[in-house]
Amino acid sequence: MASHNPDERGADRSIDGASVSAKLRRRRRRRWWMAGIAFLAVTPALILLAPENAPEGLPAAGEQREAPPSVAVVPVTRSNLVQWRVSQGIAEAVQKRYLTFEAAGTVAEIGIDASGAPLREGSRVEGPGTGNGGQVLARLDDREACARLLQAEAEHRRTERRLAVAEAAFDQARSELVRADTLAARGIASRKAAEAAEIALRTAQAELNAARAEVDSAGAQVRQAALLVGKMTLRAPFDGRLSLVNLRVGDHIEGAAVQSRLSREKSAAMVLVNDDAFEITLNLPLRDAGDLAPGQRVLASGNAPALAQAAGTEKVHPDVGSGEIWSVSPSIGLGSRAVQVKVRVHGGDIRDGMFATVWIAATEASDVLTLPRSALSHSGQNPFVFIASGSGPVVERRELALGLETHERVAVLTGLTDGDRVVVAGQHLLDDGMAVRIVQSPSPGVDQRTAAAGRLHGNTPAGGARP
């Protein structure tokens, strides 16, 4: 059996370890070379694929192209623009009469209307006409007054007969005096006879004067009695409608008295109004009344939505009355600290005593370029809009000079032309020159900002509000 020297075995292990180490070093060097070659090969591709080196207009690798913002547009149009002042007041018929009896007495009769029915609230009556002093509304028991009138008329006839006798006596005395003077001048009769005839004429003259005075006094008594009879009857002073009937047959009336305006309606026997025209008294701050003048047109109604619609569309609405400013006070009320403005209107749903809303056309502009107020944006105090142009399309920022402004639209003095398409929704996403996507424009009469924003977010159907 062969034997091994320990020194020889140690030398063999040293040679094997060195060989293994050399192989490991050569393997590591190959790996580093391969990594370097791979790095050099990949780096150019990474540089080319970097976002900043991507061709303009194309999305970089791994990125999704962003869609242009959606906007709604409307065309700039020419229209008439009105700046309205709004106030409220109580309507009162221009012709209104608180009817009362001027004499005391008991109600004996209430008039009838054209159909024969007793007069009541809402009944139409007719005023004075040819040979007619006005329709009878009510009558007091006038028997005593009529009896006094008959007595006065009889006394008047008696005094007229006495006057006729006195006139005949005076004529006779005057003839006797002429005859006596003629005979005395011829010496046929004495001078005393002529003097006696002259005294008789003076007496006849005195009796004639007394008879005439009695006739005048009796005539005055007749007129006074007739006036009293007239006061027992209540007649319509003009064509109109009864708004209050405050009496019944058998009621005792004390007669008219001086009363305040508020208490007259409570104590009046009847109230008659002409509902063809109404006057509305407004109290406006000086800043709102400074440019108002008689003749400016107004709209009035108790229906606020209908009034706003009529003012916005200039279309006639059955509930809206029209008219003009009647007067503007030159002073400021001490109690109200406001300027009193009176307007007169006709038509619509206006009624006497109604609390009505009035729109006054303070300033008007005709055939001017206008756009919705919702299209405006501001940079400080400077207004601007975005207009969409081209087939792209892209938006362009335009600085504006504005004219008359209302709560919905504004007039444009410079910066736009007729037909320009202005953005009314989505402006906050835009910058000058940006491409956009146009959605359907708001329908006329729909609030521009609300309708357009609803379509952009898919909240409302096109053309109106959610059903």
C-alpha cells in the first residue's frame, strides 16, 4: 500500500485553490464586460424614448394623450337691451270714489244692475249720459224731503201769482201817472191829482219789489228742497265697478263727514272704481330714481315670474300690465328718505289695492352687440372672453369694452364682431390658443351657465331642466 507524505498533500491542495480562484476572477470579469455592453446598447433607446425627446404632437411611450377640454359656445348677436329698475307698491285705481250720502236718513232702496239683480261687489254701473245723471245706486227714504219740495214749489207758485198782480198794479199806476200829468199840463185836472198818481206809482213799485223778493226767496226754498231730495239718492259719477257695498235696506245713515283716507273706505256706503287704469306709488332710493322721468315705459304685475318673462322676452303676457311713469317727486321724503315715483298702468292682472311689482325701463339700447353675462371672465377690473374659431377649433382670448349691462346680458362696445362664438361654459379650463371640443350650445331662453354646465357634466338633458 502506497504511503503519502503530508507535505505533498498540502502542496496539492494549494495548487487546486489557486486554480479555482483564477477561474472565479475570470468569470466575474466576463460578467462585468457583458453588463457594460448591455448598458451601452440600451442607453440610446432609453434616451430616444424619454418624454422630452418624443416628437411634438405624439404621446411619449407609456403615456395616454389628454383630450381637449369641452366647452359650450353661443354666437354674439345684435339685440335690444333694457336696464330695468324694480320696485313694489300698492295699486290704486286712477278713478276711485268713496260714495256716501250727504244727508241723514234710512236706506229705502238699493239699485239694480243691467240684469235686474241687486247691486253688489263687482257689479258694473254707468255714469252720467245724455239726459241721465248717472245710474241710481241707492236711495234713502225721501218722502219727507219730497213733501218739503212740494210745499216749496207751491209757495213759489203763490209768490209768482202775487208778482203778476203787483206787476199789473204797477203798470196801471204808471199809466195813471202819465194820464194825470197830461191832464194837469192842459189845465183840465189839478196838480194834486197828478201828485196822487205819482204816490200810487211809488206804492205799486214797492209792492212789485216785495213780490219779486218773495219769488226769489221761494225759488231758493225750492232749490234747497230739491237739493235735499237729490242728496237722498246715490248715483254713479262715472262708468266703473263697485268694489264695496257697505249698506243694506233699513240701515240708518248719519250723513257725510270729513274723514281720513283710511277711514273713508270703512264708512263709505259704496266704493266705485274704474278698473281701466291704475296708479302705483313707489318709493325709490335716490341712486335709482336719479335718471327717471315721466314717460318712461313700465311693466307691472302681481305675477313675478310672468313679469320677468315679459321683461326678458319683450312679449305680451296676459298677467302683465304696461304703462309709463306719471310723475317723479323732486324731493326726498322726510319719513321714507326716498323719492316718490308714481306710475300708471293698464291691463294685466292689476287690481285695486294689490301689492304689485313694477319694472321700469330706466335705460334702453337698440340694435347693439350683446352676449350672455355668463361668458364674461375678469382679470382684475378688465373683462374678457374666449372665442372659438377654426375647424380645430381653438380659443382666442379677447379683451372687451362693455356698455349697458343687465342681469342676463351685456352690450359689447369693442372686442367682438357679429357672429363670433363666445364660450359660456368651461372658461376656467382654457388658455389662449388652446384646442377645445365644442358641445351643443344652450337653447335660447335657458340660463347659459346652468344649462351648459349641466351638459358638460351629464346632469341635465339638452335644451332644458331635468323633467
